[in-house]
Amino acid sequence: MGTTDSSGARDAWSAAGPAAPPSGLLDLLSVAAVVLDARGRVVFWSPKAEELFGYTAPEALGQYAAPLTVHEEHRDAVIKLFADVMESGTDWAGAFPIRHKDGSTRLVEFRNMRLLDDLGDTYALGLAADQAAVERVERDAALAMRLVSQSPVGLAILDPDLRYLAVNPALERITGQSAADRLGRPVGEVLTYLDTDPEARLRRVLETGESVVDRDIVCRPPADPDHEHAWSVSYYRLEDSGGRVLGLAYSVIDVTERHRAALEAAQARQRLALIARASASVGTTLDLETTARELADIVVPVLADVAAVDLLESALDGRTAPGEGPALFHALAVSAAHSTEAVSAAAPPGGVAPYDSDRLITQCVRTCQPILVPRTTRRDLGRIACHGEAASLLEAAGVHSYLAVPLMARGQVLGALDLKRTRNPAPFDDDDAFLACELAARAAVCIDNARGYQAQRHAALTLQRSLLPEPPSHLAGLEVACRYEPAGATSEIGGDWYDAMPLQGDRTALVVGDVMGSGIKAAATMGQLRSAARAFAELSLAPAEALSHLDHLTEGVEQTITTCIYCVYDPHQGQCEISLAGHLPPALIRLGHAAQLLDLPTGAPLGVGGVPFETTTIAFRPGDELVLYTDGLVETRSEPIDARLDTLLDALTASRGHDLEDACDRILDVLRSPAGGEDDVALLIARARP
């Protein structure tokens, strides 16, 4: 066939680099090669031809191809076809039945072409493959193309450099990016909207061959930046049958609806949990400020970044809110998830802020309807803030969404719950407004209860203090200091009282009492008993006799059970007469000695009736101190009474000889918490002086 110079081929080989491994496609087709001379005899017979026709090379070489491989009825057509190809040089391709060595007939795909060597001799090259194998490969390829183009799953094919080679319509639809925007571009330039680095992950899959399956991604694609989309993605390396790496493919399944349903279910559970927590955490006390602070704290940060609870000043005073004009709000509580200028824009707790009629919070309480601004503008911020400077602070804080809901209780609007979002990117929606209204409705009842209690407590405290006397500025031979402390915010005002009354003969009557119960009724009963005690003191009755008259008087009083201690001090005799009516014993501090409790007959409380009272006389000389108190000073739920009495005696001993006013303050500091105790307290300290 002649010789050729191979130096050019070697140079081309060198420039192209090492040979690539076979793709395997020809192996799938099992392509056979047969070469015939000009007379139609076999001069070349490939191993694949042995598989296709059944004849070995020694059996076929030198034989005429037509009688060897074609049935008799087809030989004339084959010989004519061979002659046309050899004469015209035109290729022919098609399917033709051939005879196998075993006598069977097979349909074979042929491609025939004329060859010319360097000597001018002509040959015929026939490439043949079993038609069933060809059809199978074609069918598989067509099916694969159909599956890719019609699949609801988004698919992308990348080359080894991670550049896009193909994108199916489903991926275009899911991501909102066309194939034209992707093809030929590296993946790092296309998937810029993902939070993670997709190129690094894909590179790892390409290098290791370890697939990533069903990885969930939540993102905001460029086609819909206002909403979150959820995709389930899988990455896998592409290889041919010989193991050669062709590139990488990834699939994308849109699971946004499932993600949103799961998110909505989680939000529903979160809302139910929030309502449950609010039911348990809001209204734990009858203190107005505490209740408001509990409401503000419960909604931050789950519902809002900043929350404020504002009550109408008219609601605090028990008046009906005006139907028009500006609204005056009393700030009760402000809570924030983080440090922000939005807190400075609100009135501090305890402050009062006027809002014009065009302000959103004013409209909220006027209409008794929630006000929802999903995305605030600068104009909206001006209508949210109470003044221009506050609007600038809200803008600096990044307030982008606003919600105000009315606080309604028993058909009356009390104020508003004011909510803002700064860092939470989601705008308030109707579901948030519904949840806020539910929380506000529950909390408003607690706030209304606290408001009513506060008004009643204030009335009782006013009555209580108005009934308590100011100690006389001068008592013969006696120095007196008194204190009254109301109970803490969780309890009502009680009926404790003290009194110091000058009597004839330079004597002084000292009384401390405690009416059981609380509220205005207890305070009113206390006033009656105190007035009666003063009247009996004017009659110069002995302590036991005075208590007997008080006991008889309680038969006509609704709240009758009262403990009382009644003392009469005579400076000329240097002694003190003491009677108890179910009361705790007084403490005595002798000059130079530690404080001690007096062991006296306790007696029965006033109101029991029919029980005589006893009087005990003790020496009481200059420098001695007598301490009268009610049980609220020493009784608590957490400590035994004996331990508390020991604490009282230690405190009295430490305060011995000090100014009596300071001594009262020190005793209360030691035995009372800053928030007040569980019961009110009356305390009286008397010191004999020359």
C-alpha cells in the first residue's frame, strides 16, 4: 500500500498531548470493519467482524464477500450496490439482512465507502454494526434527551472546568435563569445568590467522586428576591463506561411549597407556644408596670425587635378616652431585643407622651383596630413617632415594619401595644397582627385588673394614711418614732395602725393593732377601732379594761378579728402597763442590755368575745426602749417565725441608743425586702427619757 512519512504525525501527536482513553461508544455498537478488493474478495477482516458474521479471519480472507455473507436472493442487489460504490465513489449507508455462519439472518447497519491507495488501487471499506444494538443506543440517547428536556427536575451538565454545557427547561423555570445566561459560564459567576460557596463543593465532588444527595438550600433567586425558595439539590460526577471523567451534573428539585408548609407549621407551633407562655407569664402580679413589662418582654424577639406598652392617660384616671384630637399616652414598658435608637424614640417607662390625631397609634386607639404597615416609608415613620426627632431615631434604627394593636378590656380601650421590626427582615403580616391582637386581648384583661387594683389600693392607702395620726411633738418623759409600711405590689393594703396619746397625769397610751383582712374595708375598720381606742384612752381606763371595751365594740363591726397591744406609760412611777389581745409580744431593750421579748399573757384577739384580758406591769426607766410591731414585720412564708424574731432582736440590739427615727429605718431595712413584704407593717419604738 506504499509508505508514508510519519514525522508530521509524530509532531501533531506531541502537540495534542497524551492519548485520551476510549469513550466506549464504539464498544457499545460493536462496529465491524471489512475491506474488499476491486473484485469483491475479502482482504481485511476485523475481530468484531468475526463476532458479527461468525466467520474467523482465516475462513473469510480471500473469499468473495457476497456468497459468504449474503443470502442468494439478495446477492444480485449486493453486487450491483458494490459496483456502484466502486464506480462512483459515493458512500452508501443503510440496513441490510446478512447471513450468519450458523445460517441465521441478521439485520445489520452498513456504511460502505471506496478507498484509494497510493498505487491507484481501489478497495471497498464496509463498517457494520448489529442494527438492534444501533437502535438500542439511539433509543437510549433519544430517551435520555426526552427525559432531560421533559423532566420536572432541574438538570445542569458542567464540564471538568465547571462551565455550563447544558441546562434543561425545568432548571430554567425553577431558578428563573435562562440557559443562555448560563451556557459557557463558570458556575461561580452564575450562582452568586447562594449563601455558601457552591463552586468549592462542586469541585470537591468532581475530585473525589463522592456524590452529594438531597442537600437542602434556602435562597432568594434573582428572579424573585422578595421571597425565599427552597431547593433539594444533588451533585454527582459524570463518567463514561471506561471511567473517564466527563464533567459533573447537578439536579434541583423545587421543594418551596413543602418548605413554606413546614415553616408555617413551625410558626403556628411557635405562636401557640407564645400564647401559652403569655398566659403563664403575663399578669403574674397585680402591679400595672410589672404586667406591662411582662407583655413587652414576651413578644420580643419572637414577634418584634422592639415593643412598647402605652396606656391612655384617661384610662389610668378611669375616664373615657376623648373621641377626637390628640391622645395622651402614659408609657408603661419598653423592651428591645438589642440596643437600638428605636428605644430612645419611645417615651421612657413612667413618662407621658402626647400623640397628634394623625399619628398611627392615635388612630389605633380611636378606631380600636390594628394598624399594620408592612414596609414603612419616611412618611410612615413620621406618623409613627410622636415628634420629628423621634422619627429620625426610628429611621437610624432601621425600622422597616410597624404594627400597633389596641389593648381592649371589657369593651373599653386602655391603650396600645406598639411593635417594630429592625433586624428581623420579614415584614409584619396579617398572621402577625392576629397573634398580636390575641396577646393584647389576654394581656389587656390583666392590665385592666391591675389598673382597677391600683386604683383601689391607692384609695385604701390614702384612707389608711389619713387615719394614722402624727405622733405628738411632746410626750412627758417619752420619745416616740413610728412607721407604717404598706404591703408589696402583690397584696392589698391592710388594717395595721399605731397611736400615741397623751393622758392625764403626764401618762402616755401606746397602741398598735392589726385588723385581719385587707383593702378598704380593713382600713375603715381600723379607723373605727383607732377612734374608739382614743376615746377609751381619754377615760383613763386601764389597758385590760380598754381592750374589753374594744372587744365589745367589734360585735357591731363587719371585720371583727383584730390583734392589739395597749400600753400605758407613767413617767412618775417609772413603769408601763401592758395588755395583749392575741398580739405578738413587744420587745424591751434595757439600758446596756440586749433586746428581749417580754413573756406576757397573749390573750384572745378582739372579736372573739367573752375572754378576759390581763395587764402586766413592767419597770420602764430612762434609757429603756419598748418596741411594738405587727406580724407583717416578722412573718414570712419562707422563714420560721422564731428565726425572724431572733433577727428582729439582733437588729434592735444593734440599733440600741441610736436616734429612734434611724432605728425605725434600720429595722425595716433588715426585715423588709425592697419590694415590700407580704403584709403591711406598723412599727412603734418608745424610749423613756428623764
